[in-house]
Amino acid sequence: MNDKTPVELPPPNRHAILRVMPQPSDSNIHGDVFGGWIMSQADIAASVPAARRAQGRVVTVAVNSFVFKQPVFVGDLLSFYAEIISTGKTSVTVLVEVYAERQHMQSDVVKVTEATFTYVATDDSRRPRTLPPSN
């Protein structure tokens, strides 16, 4: 866990891909949200711009990095921001940043997680396919 100083939300020109509030079933007995649950939500958020860019089906092929910067608690409102940082012939790499609005702490906002995922575009037979030209 790094610096616990609250930070501001991302710039106003960015929009959350996913917003979710973890429930008690997503945590341990102390109210700390499971890292695997956060990873799952981040994968969902990252897949949105990847599928848009691929104009169809994508599969997760790598979690290149995943850093938990702050704990996440039941009752935090999590906002997932995702943006494409690179593309290849068949692949799309996406950066996800996760911010928590701490309802129980005077609505402080902290960056809790940062991750990078790589997806591959696939066809109906689930084989890699070339990305269409970008618009």
C-alpha cells in the first residue's frame, strides 16, 4: 500500500467505463474486498474499449501488470477508467485505473488500483483475427 493521501478524480474529459459498489459477499470478514473480485471487474472494464476497437469478440491473453495501491472496502464506490494504450496486428492493450470514493470517510477519492491487460481479437471459431482499420 502506498501513499494514503486522497487524490482527485481523473480529468473531466474521461468517463468511467464501469462504476460498481462492492458488497459484503465480495469481501473477507473484516470488510476488505477480495483482490480477485477487483481484478475481475477491471477485466470487464478493460474489455469494453478492446471490443470496441476490435469491433467484435476479444479474449484476455495477459494481465501485464496489476498494482493494488490502496485497500478497497465494502461501501466504496469504484470507478473504472480504461483506455487503449497500444494495438498490434490482432492485439489491444488497455490501461485501467480504479478510483474509490470512500462514502464512510467524507467522500474522499483515492486511486486504488492500476492494471494493464492485453486482449486478442478472435473470430467466430475463437481464432485470432486481424484488427479492422481504426476509424
